[in-house]
Amino acid sequence: MTRSNTPILRIEGVGKRFGPVTAVDNVSLDIRENEFFALLGPSGCGKTTLLRMLAGFEAPGTGRILLDGKDISPLPPEKRPLNLMFQSYALFPHMTVRQNLSYGLEMERLPKADIRRRVDDTMGMTDLTPFAERKPEQLSGGQKQRVALARALVKRPKVLLLDEPLGALDKKLRERMQLELKRMQNEAGITFVIVTHDQEEALVMADRMAILKDGRLLQVGAPEEVYEHPAERFVANFIGVMNFIDGKTGADGVFAAEGLQVKAQGGKPGTATLAIRPENIAIGPPGDLPVSGIIVDIAYHGLDRVLHVRTAAAETPLQVRIPASGASNWKTGDPISLRLDPAKCRLFQ
């Protein structure tokens, strides 16, 4: 499936207040045709309120929402060519899978032959054909999730909105469904907008993501861009694991903290915080590399291990991620030396 840079959904200066609380604060962004877009942030950041405004369940206090260039802000949910898939799935318990999928099309009074063809096609896409005559109580959690998704897809919306769709699933099933969701989105050729607080989920599935905090939009970009080049300290801390080191940047652009000097990018003279991912710190025997430290803990993560290293440069131990195969020679209490990759350092001032 080819993707276009043409925005199908445009959010212009949208804001929403509930009494004294600002839930969404002047958010503007474009969501492109046929892309998988994630709204990401901690609880209370405004992502669900924004999704409900897209769906029509909340009216914007300010701004407007355009679909294919047309302002849909005044339209009620049933008049919008968007579908919202709820976290609870909200399946009809007395209906079979086929009946659950057919119901919305029957309400639109489509011909029976068209309904059957669309339901059959959608069940095939979502691997539900063997379960067509089962009722929800006879399905597993993952199967129910697919039925809810299929019921939304069968109406062929221009945009599908998903509110924490995998939140009720256990870890293994959630990871499998992440890949299935991505596959189905590609096959359906529909724009997906997903709300999640799970950073890993967004990194795995999204073509682009928007990070929100306290109702404000902090950064929009591809997962790699947001992970490698966070625009703010909050984003750096929220997406993945990040080490932070407080210090000063000189006129020569060199960041310095106790026992550490790094020629970092983009710094201006003054106090600064250097940020670096655990995988971008090299290790060596004592004295081999510029920063000296002591291993205070080693955490096993299967394919890799994370060394927690106390240094003079930071108040808290630095986290260093290395392959498990290279960690056998290290143990808690060992002296060690570190080198921070200057190209991977970020400065926040």
C-alpha cells in the first residue's frame, strides 16, 4: 500500500476545557491518508479527549476539525465517515460474529448481497471466518478484539479511531495483536488513529506519532525521529530509557560535568542537561575510556543486559545497554570506564 503526504484529517487550533481544566490546548496537526498515526502521552494528557472530538462525542471549544478539507466539527458522530473502536469492544453478546459485523450495514439498509460480501471479505482479512457463527462468550480475548476491529472496518470508514484497543490483553497477546493491527491497516488501506500510553506499542505500529502533555502538543514525527531526536526533555524521558547528566556548556560547544567532557551538538553557553540512550554508551576496562565508574547493578533482559554504573558525572547511576554475550566478564562492584557517543548526545537548556 502506498502512502500519501496529503492530509486526510486536519486539526486546526483545537482546544477543550472542562471548567477550570484545560484538557486540550490549541493543538494543530495533520494526519495523512493511509497512515497509522499514534496519539501518545501519559494519563490526563488530553489524547482521549482529542480522539473523542475527532469522533464527534465532544465538541471543540476552539478551532476546527477538517476531513478531506471539509469542516466536520458541527457534525454528530453518526454523520461522520469515521468509526471509533472502544477499548471495551462493546460487542452484542446475543449476536454471532457475523451478526455483529452485519448489524451496522443493516442499519444503513444496504442490499443483503452487499452486506454478505463485505462481511465475508472483512472476516477473511481479520482471520475470523472460522468463528463466524460463534457468540462473544465463545471467543478468546484476542478474537473479541479482532471482531471489534472487523465491525469497525466493515463500514469502510475513511478514518478508524482506536482508543487503547489492546489495553485489555496480556503482554504476549498484545505484542501479537500489534503486528496484526499493522497488517490489517495495510491491507484495508484506511487511516488509523490510535490512542495509547504505551511507548513501545506506538514505536512498533505507528508511521508517525504525536506526543502530548497537559493538553499541549510537544512533538510530531516518525518513531525513529522522536526516539533519536526528542524535541524536549519530557519527550526524551517518556519515549524509551534515557540518561540525564546536568552540567554546563562552554562557548566552544563542549558540555562538561564532573569527570566528563563531550562535544555535543547544538549547545549554547550556560547550564545544560545532556541526554543519551543506554545503547549509545561504550564500555571498557578501567582507564581505557574517558569516564570512570563502578558497576552497582546488572539487570538481565534476555538478549541484552543493562549495567547500572555509578560515576562522578551524574547523581544517579548511568544505564548502559550491552549484548548479553558481552556481559559475562562483568559483575557488580567491578570498576569500568565509559565513553558517550557525541553524535548521539542531546542537549536540553
